[in-house]
Amino acid sequence: MKIRTLKYSLSKAGFIRLKNRGKGSHSIWRHKTNHINIVCSGKDSSEAKYYQIKALNIALAQTSTKA
């Protein structure tokens, strides 16, 4: 899974990228209603690490149970 796919999944799940937050390749994403934060690091073209995919799955599970 690419980082761009991970970011796309976050935006489809209701997360928004916080402007002027994060440094370098790091970006911070927050859910609109549940206030769950995810830090996404890496270039869009690079492969996502295992822990990033795991964090995405946990965040998606939390948003689906709270909604």
C-alpha cells in the first residue's frame, strides 16, 4: 500500500489534514467529529510501513464504532 492510498483512505473516512502542522514529510490528520489524530509520514510514492497500516486500521475501527 502506498502512502497516497493511505491518505486517500483517511480523507474518505472523514479525516482532514491539519494545515501548518507536521514537519518535512510528516502530516497530521484529525477526524472531523471524533477528534482522533493520525500522524502520516513519508512521500506519497513510498510504501507504507506496517505500523502505519495498523494505525490506519485502528483509527477506521474507532471511527466506525463511535459513529
